[in-house]
Amino acid sequence: MPTEPTAPAAPDAPGPVPDKVRFDGVTKRFGDHTVLDGLDLAVAPGERVTLIGPSGSGKTTILRLLMTLERVTGGVIHVDGEPFSHMPSGPSGRGGRGGRGGPGGPGGKLVPADERHLARRRRHIGMVFQQFNLFPHMSVLANLTEAPVHVLGLGKEEAAERARELLALADKADAHPTRLSGGQQQRVAIARALAMRPDVLLLDEVTSALDPELVAEVLDVLRDVAATTDLTMLCVTHEMGFARDISDRVLMFDGGRVLESGPPGALLDDPGHERTRSFLRSLH
């Protein structure tokens, strides 16, 4: 029978910097359909990783698991070396309070995370979606300040100052999203994610809903983010030029597994797997 996951034992001395994100044997099923199949994936702090592959191969599910929009079926996700999808159990086998040695104690069993644990951990992860997901009844400035005020506890003036620093569309601060072009809305969505000062930025096909002439301006904003910050980035895209420009590593997914991975120049120019070659040809 499968063993239950256990919390890592406390180290005796400082060790190497942990992976920023690590998937350990993560499986995700929807009914009888397996979307991720025992995925092992590690992303280093500050690394930019692009996920490519056909629709339904599991790429976006990885991002949705990190945003806690979905729960894992099996395996454990770690962020900064600590359980993310799970949490240490208490002495009675429940998550939470634990005894004198802390929740569950070193090496204790892990249980699926509760909402309090997830809310605390996901504050450091930002995501930009395909469809912008802006609040239509709020101004652009209010869209950017809502979460920093209510989630991070910033004062309204501090949140507004942070928003204005990030917002290139200063003349649109009082406009509502419906008065903006698709490209402008996506730039606001990027600024909204950055306003939370995340450690990890997730990008899910951020240009797929845009007219072709607007794609370049949004990708230029993200190239600037990649060039001027040390954010860890996981990006799902069909824009191979963008993947080449920003990525440290590209992963080809098929059937819920990593088929191959490598630096963008190597994988995109000389892939080792016929399935990858076929996929890249389909993009032209």
C-alpha cells in the first residue's frame, strides 16, 4: 500500500537553498481522466520556466494547482522547501495546532492543507490569466489596490502609490476596464499581479485572447518584468519567440508528463523527440 507523505525532518545545519517550487509525484485526475501523471518538477529560485505542449497536456493544471484553484489527487507540492498542497498533521492526525514541538513535529505526517494554510502560502504567488479577470465595476486603480489593501493590509495611500509605480497607463487610472483595449486590460492584469509583490509569477497564455496587433505590446511588458526582477516565473505559452527570450528552461508536456526539457535554444531548435518536433511544426 502507498505510504503517507511525511513532513521533512528539521536540518541540523543550514543546507543548500531549497527549490522555489517542487512537485513530488503529483497526480491530478478529473474523474477517470488523468491530467498530471506522477509529475516530478523542480524550479529554482529566480528561474524562468516555460511549459509548452498541446492543449490538454497538463500545463495550465500546474498553474492552477499553484494558485490553489485545484487540489492535487496525489503527491505533494512544496514551495520554498515547505509543504504547500499539504500541511503537518497535529498529534490526533488533524492539521493545525500540534503539540509543544509545533504542528505535527519534525517528520510528522502530512495532511491536505486547509484553507487557512493555503491562503497564507498563496499570498506570495501571482497569476495572470488568459481572460484578464479584472473587476469590471472598479476603476483601473481600484483593481490594483483591492488585494494589497485587503490581503496584505497596506494602507490605501501606500497601495495607490505602489499601483501608480506599476501602471504605465497613468491616464487610465480612473477608467473602468471595459473602456480599455484588450492589450491595455492585460497590462493592467499584469500590474495587478505585481502589486502583490509575489515571489512566483504564473502566466497562462496571456496573449491568447488578444488581437494579433496587441500581442507584441503585452509581451514587451513581460520581457521587461523578466529583465528587471528576480521573480521565479512559470509560463504557459504558444509564443515561441517569447519563450526563447525569457526562459532559462523549456519543458515539453504531453499526456500529463514532461516529454523533454532543456535550454530554449536547444529544445526549440533541435528537439530530441519526434512529438516535440511535430508540435513545434504545428505552430507555424
